[in-house]
Amino acid sequence: MASNGTGSLCIGIYCLLRFSRIQQTQQWECTKLRCGEKRLTKSRCHCSDDCMEHGDCCTNFKHVCQGETEWVADKCVDLARPNCTASFKKQPLLLISLDGLRAEYQQTWSHLIPVLDKLRTCGTSAPFMQPVFPSKTFPNHYTIVTGMYTESHGLIDNNMYDPVFDASFSLSNEEKSNPRWYLGQPIWHTASYQGLKSGTYFWPGSDVKINGSFPDISVEFNSKIPFEERVFSILKWLQLPEKERPDFFTLYLEEPDKSGHSFGPVSGGLIEALIGVDKIIGQLMNGLKQLNLHNCINIIIIADHGMEDTSCDRKEVLQDLLQVDDVSHLYVYQGPFGRIRSDKKNQPCECKTKDCKKNDQKIKAYLKNNLPKRFHYANSRRIEDVSVLVNPGWLFERFPGSLTFCAGADHGYDNDDPDMHAMFLSYGPKFHYKTEIEPFSNIELYNLMCDVLEISPSPNNGSHGSMNHLLRTPWYFPTHPAEETNPGQCPLVTLDPVDSLNCTCSSLVRKHTLFGRPKMLQPTEDYCLLYHHGFVNAYSKRSLMPVWNSFTNTDTLPGVTPDCLRADVRIPAKKSPRCDQYDKAGNITHGFLYPPKNSRAFVSLLIVMFLLIGIWDYFQSTLLKKYARQYNGINVVTGPAFDYNYDGQFDSQDQIQQFVADTNIPIPTHYFAVLTSCKDSQPVSSCNNELQTVSFLIPHRWDNSENCNSRDTASLWVEDHLWFHQSRVRDVEWITGLDFYQGSTRPISELLRIKTRPTAAIHRRP
């Protein structure tokens, strides 16, 4: 054993590596011995008396050599008025990635990361930021700078195959530098197209000639470049002449991800890496203070994903999924998330999965069109037909022993998993002082950064304006989308009373559409509004079923009596479904969006259901009542959704592929439910607090084989199934062509925040 000079002991190579790190750090910092030194040409930074004049002081020069406090020791300052030097006409923005820094580390290890903790405390932060699926490095970094889901921007994983290119992309081959893989518009191009400059010290995609150009300043990734050198370069770029200086900067550090993979998510090696990156951010803040830019620059510090403990004892094998024992004809992506394709070009994957082998199996295969819509992971030719979801902490391998890197930690799991959640904090004059916001999805960052830079974003998957609550002075003010199709008429001509007696449906409408009726954004829909005693709905004359149904559920719902149906005289016969159409439909029957009483079972309420409709029945008869009690009343909007091309957007009529036999009644791919209640359990009908929502996009399939225990009592599995297919309100809007809450008087930016609240931030009550 040997002493390393700091009082701790180390052994062998670990000691040498640690000593080397200490030596390297000393090259980038002043000590009392270095203060006043003569300028040395080989020094990485200087501690000479003229270093401020030359702009190359070590970041702690003023602290060590002139007695100033370090930035972390200063009190929090409310930066309501930015303090920029004369040459900075715009406040710069610096985006920093600390790869793999799990959100929970900010609380658990706050005393070990004082610089990050001060930035979090003094600025605007969130408990976590939800990554996109899969929770991998390249997909999420590129999402952050484009505002797009992986299926939209093309980087669907760190490793992938494109059948049109007939080429494979990985982080270690030349295809990584080929711009054909990178879709969307990264923010450095958005800035450039609008007259600003960018400087990127590493970021996935920044060293690739996307759309024919690079950032104004970019550095090709090289993991051997010390973190200190990266920080020093950013500080030098900030001192460039105004015409050359970037307005937008990125800085990437590959820790604590690297140490997490090697040592585990809660380990001495990871803690040392956390302490190390905090020290680097401290050097940055000290350097900014020396340049008098610490009260001018806006800083966003994020992670791309979290980290989950893994073990070689927790693996499941491909053969457990397939109905064949030979898997040699399959190409398999292994790990915390799997994908399977044929190893032959342009051949479908012959990999039919078994029914559930056991209730507690840790892997489950999905056709990509059957994956939860919240993943937004289907609409890309690079996504294989079969995806394999893996329980957190477990790994998937092709055959026993084929996955050798299995001990330590990994990521790529369901992005709702808390251990996949990423850190987020922001600091600077544009952001609020000492503010914690609720969690959000990282697809919203691109629009936010554009607002900070005061430029217009390129089209993306985020909802512009949903992040206004982070900013002292929002730059963009959203408006509601205009309704594409107004409701038509379904007149009750022959039974209209001569005298209305001054009676209207206004009170019923107010009760059951508390936030206004959903607006129709489908340009060709033909529908009308129907008013009932217990609900309001919109009826489609094209699909012969309700488009949506809205009611405020504070009382017990009536029971379902599907065998007692009446014609709805408000709907012409040729625009109504017929009961005998369902009688001849094989495994198709009808259901109801609202459980009707005997006397009000109109055919205008019918929806198409496969015979195995236990999920919907249990949702209506049990869960809605439960949620109404738990939340002190809920407003419920339900309806069908059609997404046969699995792009997450509503289908046009010619895209719908399945109909009830011998009819033009389309079969939905999903049914949606949007439940709205009041935070803190105020009655939803008189809510003054913030609204809270729970939304579901329930797959409409001919069987329930997705659930291993679907033959059990519904109470044992249906609620779990629904919450697995939870969605954002925004996802429901996209897949239905509806826009919710336009009748609310709340600010639109607040409504957008509600609509985009990530599923990971919404939890069911016990």
C-alpha cells in the first residue's frame, strides 16, 4: 500500500491513475507557488501577473493569487438585470451535458456536488427531465438539439441499420459521420440561419456535415481531451471578437456515464466521477466570474438519461420468446432494450413470439405498431418490426452467454423508469431565481433554447410555449389552433316543440364539457353534437360512431345494458349503424363510450369492439368510479383513434385498413380517455388550482395476449395494462385530431404545460 499524499490509501494501478489525474488537474490550476510565475510556453493556463491581459489565466487565478472568493462561495444573486460587458449585445447560451447523471443524484449526493447544487438552488431546476425512448446517448442528445422524437430525427439507437441505405450505423464506424443518418434541424443550424453563431465542444451530430454545414466552431469528438481543456476552450471562445464569437455553445462531458457503466450506478467509482464533474463545472463558473460573464451568460445543464444497476445473473434469452429454437437467421440487438430482424436483406422477420411463457418473465416482444404510443417509436424504417422491452435491471441476450458486458450499469430501458430520468438545471438572467418547476420531457428543450436565443424554431415535436414558466420574460406567446371543421347539424325536426319555453342545453354543456368542447382539427370530418342527460358527444356521420364523448363523473355511472338499443331520431338512418351489421361481424361486437341506461341506449352511442372487451368494461364499471372518488370528481373525454400507419397522427379515410365486415364502419386501433381533475382534490367543477390529467391510449386488439395474466380476474391486470399505455394529453390530440381545453380561461402556456406533462410525472394513487 502507498499513500497518495491526501491521507487515503490506494493500491496498484488505481493509485497511479489517481495520481496522474491529480497531476493533470494541477496543470490547469494555480497554486500559491505558481502565482506571479513567468509565462511558460508549455503551460496549459497561466498564473502570471499579465494573464488577465492575455485572457489565458487558470480559472482559479483570482481566487488563489488575488484573494477573491470562488463562485461557489458567493451568495445566490437574483439576476433580474443581466450584467454583461459592452461587447455582449445578446446574452449567450451555454448547453452542458453531463452524460448519464441520474436525476436522483442531485438530491442523494448534493453535499458532494456543491457547484451543481448551488446552480440548482439559485436558478431554475426540475426534479427530473424525462428522456425519449430508448434512453440511449445519441438518440437523446440529438433530441435535445432538434426537439424531435427518435423516430422523427432518425437516430433510433446508438446502433442501427437502414434497409434503404443497406448500411449500419454505430458509434465506432464511419457511418457515424455520414449526414444521411441525421434528420431534423439541430439548433446550431437554426441559429446560423437566423444570423447567430455557434460553437460546439462536442455534441452528437455537431462534428457531422448535416444539411451541408458544420457549426461555426466545432471540435471532433476525442475522449482523450481533458475536461479542463474543454472548459478552457469555451472560455477562450467567449473572449473572441464580437463578430467571431458564438452566441450558442455546447460542452459535453462523458462522465458520470463512463464510470457508471464500469462500477455501477451507486458505487465509489461513480461518486468520484460526480465529484470530478462538479469540480469541472466549478472551474467553468470561476472562469466566467474572472471574465465578468457569470451574471450575463445563460446556462442549461442536462443529462441525456439515467443509469440502472445490472448483473450477469439477471439476463433472459431470445429462445424464451420465439416459437423456434434456431435463431441463427436473426440479427439481434441485445442489452437493456432489444430489436430483432432477419439477417437477410429485404426479408421479413420470421420470429413469431410465444404467448406468455410465465407471469414473471422479464422480457416481452412487441411488433412496433403495438408499442405504447408514449414511446413514439414506430414511424421509422430503421426501427425493426420486433422490439423487445426489458424489465429495469435485467438484460436481453441472443443466446446464453452471448452478452458479455453485463455487470455494472446500463440504460435504454422504458423512459418512465425513475432510474432513467435525467437531471436538469438552468441558471442565468433569462431564467427565474430560486425556482423549481415540475418535470418535463426533453423534446421541449429545443424550443426553450430558441426562445432564450430569441430565434424562431424549426418544426419539431415539442409544444412551443409549454416552457414559458421557466423564463422571466417569455419570448413567444402561443395561441390556440384554429378549428378546421365546425360541427354540422343533426336536427330533430319532427319532434321539436313549438315553444322552447326558454329552456336550453347550456347548463348541461357547462357541466359535461367543463373546459369547452374538443375542437376538431381534422379538415374533412363530418360530425354533429348530440346532447344527452348524462353527457355530450360528437357523432361522426362518416365513421358512424362517436368522435368523442364528454361527461363529468361525480356520481355513480349507470350499468351497461347492451341488448336494449334504440334508433336515434336525430341521426338519419343512412348515417346510423345498424344492429344487424354487428351480428354478422364475427369477432366484432359493439360497446359504448358512455354506459347507457335502458331507456337511452341509442345506436348513436355505439363503438366497434372486439369480443374480448373486458378492458373497456372494467375501465367503465370500476376504474372510472374509483378515480372519481380519489380525485373528488373527474371530467372524462373518451373516443376512438385510428393510427394504422403508426405515425402517432390521425389517419385520413384512405389510410384506415380495417372495417366491420360488409360496412364502411372503421375499426379503431385505439380508444382514448382523458381524465381531468383538480390538484389538491378540489372539486373539478369549481377548480381554482392547477389542473391535473391522466390520459390513456388503449390498444384495440383482437386478444389480450400482451398481458401474461389476462385470463385472471380483471382486477389483477387491467389497471396495470392501462397505466402501461398511459399517454400525454398531447399524444391523444395528435392521434385524434382534437384539441382540448380551448374553452378554459387559463393561459395557453399553462394549458400546454398540462398537455405535455410527461407520463413519468403522473402516478396512480393507491
